[in-house]
Amino acid sequence: MTRNSQFSGVVAVFLLTVTGSVFASDASDQEITQSVKDKLATSVPQIARRIEVTTHDGVVTLRGTTLTANYMLSALQQARSVQGVTKVENHLAPE
């Protein structure tokens, strides 16, 4: 095996590893987002469709309006309870 082909092989393995990590991170964020949406739909269905949920690197952001401050607190608690969530950013407002 030549030095050039060894180097090419190392670069290929590195790129596959990095690409796989990026997709795994995206998949985890998508799974977290869906889990938060599911949890909101079952625990606070009155407001679940009013809340936008996004996730980036385990940080969940909730945006939208809630009927009351209690519903807002409940939504935040439900989001925090999902496995993989590292932080919840609150951009919710009671009506």
C-alpha cells in the first residue's frame, strides 16, 4: 500500500466518522423535538398546538402563547422532563 492510498483511507474514515456524528446529532435533536411535542400533546393538549418546539444540541426552545401562566409552567416542566434535553429556552407568553 502506498503512502498516498493510506492517507486517502484515513481521510475517508475521518469524513465518514464526522458525517455520521453530524447526522446522529440531528437525529437526536429531531427525536427530542418529537418527544417534547408528544409529551405536550398528552399532558397539556389545550395548548400543545399553540407551541412551536425546536431543538438544537439538546437545547429545546418553546415559542408561542398559552392560555395561562400555569399552562406555560406546565409546558416548561414537561419539556424539561424529556430525556436528552439539556436546557429549555422559554419564549412562551400567556395570552
